[in-house]
Amino acid sequence: MGKKKLHINLPEPFFVHEQLKGRFDYLSEKYEVKKTSYNTHEEIQPDLAWPDAFIMWSWPKFRDEEFAMAKNLKFQGQINTTRTTAEAALKAGIPLSEARHCWSPAVSEMALTLILAGLRKTSQFHMEMRQGTEPWVEAFPTDIDPQERRLAGRKVGIIGFGRIGQGLADLMAPFKVQLKAYDPYLPEPVAASYGATLTSVEDICASCEVIVLCAANTDDAEKVVNAKHISSMQPGTILVNVGRSMLIEMDALLKRLEKGDITAMLDVFDQEPLEIDSPFRKLKNAYLTPHRAGGIVESITFALDVLIADMEACFEGKELKYQVRESALPCFGEA
């Protein structure tokens, strides 16, 4: 029997990155491999009948017609997927494994990093030290900003309590925070196992000193934090967004930040790269990072390892660990 045929469709830089080379070398030795960087249906369709398996990101989306053309396909592995592809795979009976959870550990760590940076103002101190404008303590404690605070014991709210939120809860356990969570898909006992109380977005925004947005980008999560919620936040609130900008009403957030009484730690924006003239760049109480929460090489190697393991389990007739099931469909969006 000849080698299985594997089509890897990923951005070109993946194939030349030194830390990924070992994975691709392994696959090339064991399988007949085709590497492409297709972005459109028109590009990928002529190749659909060839492989036994795909490993790819999430594009082009596979619809009913793509799966119908993939006559020999036995496995679809995606770093991330969309509702369209997941539904079409289930309909076609093609096992689809996805690995977006592999970003979660890095995102959880970044969320904690931003929380601590916001509370302890480390980014501000760093920039002031660079510029030679830092304020040294001269009349302790009267010249200490009372908004510089510890995380320990604070009221923290997490909006979206999936893998990222749960990972963050684990990381915060030593801080013994008072933890609240909002997630319409999460059973209360699961939240309780992380020391979290399930509640509403309204309650979190009005009562928590630290608020973290890390919900999935599903249709019902759009602007889950709206202008009313933003106006209800206490002065001194630290808002962290490591999810998607669509989770919050950004115009209303900008207006609240312009008042200067809350702080936002933002890793995601409506337009990326962020416009050079964006008003967020001018606000001292808006700390900005360029969508870096999960995007480290370790996240990619983790994802490739997961997809390779599930592909080989599929070929060997074993159970797949990360196969998408119908019950998970509400968790998928289209981006």
C-alpha cells in the first residue's frame, strides 16, 4: 500500500520557519505531501480530489461543494475552523479536528500579564523611564497613585469562560480573587469548580474591579459589552480585551476612556493593523498590544502536534481527541 496523501495548506512563512521544520520533515517522510498557500476556493478546488487528509488554517472555508469534490478525503485538520466548514464536514461525514484551543494557554497568560500591568502600571513606568520623565517617590505615601493596586483579593469578572477564561482562572488561583464569570453555554458546576460564580454581564461590569473579555467570536457575542455596560463600570476599573474587538462597543469604550477614570488593556481592534491616527493611541489610560495574545510559535507547534496526532488516529481507526461534534457548533463563528 502506498503512502497516504496529505495536503498542507498554510501561509508560506510556515514552511520556512526553523521551529516548524521538524514537523514538516516528519510529515514528508511518512506521507506523500503537497504544500500550498491557497486563499480562495478557485485555487484549492482543482486539488480537492487528491488528498486523504488536509491540514490547514481555516481558509478557504470548506462548503458542501468542496467536500463533495474531495472524493478521497478521510480527515480534515484545521488550526481554526468556521461554522460553515464545521457544519459541512458533519453533513459530509468527514472527521474534522480543530486546534484553536492551542492558542488558549498563551492567551490566558497574556490576560494575566495585562491585568497585572494595568494594576501596577508597569507599562507606564517603563515608558517614563525610557523618556526620563519617571516620578520617583519623594513623599511616601502621599505621592503614590491609589489606583496602583495588587491583584490579590480583587473582584474579577471574566466574560467568556471557555478554555481561555478557565485557564486564566487557574493562573489567578494563588491571588485568591473574588471571581465572577459570564458564559451562556457553561454549566454552573463547571464554573464553581474554578471558584467562579456565574452571573450576568450587567453584574460583572457594575461590580468588578477587573474585567476580562475572552468570549468566542460568535454572532450572539457581538457587543456583549455595550455602551450601557461601559457606563456602569466603576472608576478605576481595569478592562482587558484578549478576545475580539466585536465583543465590546468600541466607540462607547473610547468615550469612557476619554473621561480618564478607567483603564483599558487592548490586544484587539476593529481595524488591524490599528490606524496610525487612531484616537486610542493618544490615550494614556489605553495600553495597546498588536494582537499578540496567542500568536507565539509555541501555539503553532502545539496546534500542529494536535492535528497530526488526530490525523494519525483517524488513519489507524482510533478515536480522535479533538474532533468537532454537533454539540459544539454554537461555539463557532465565521472569522
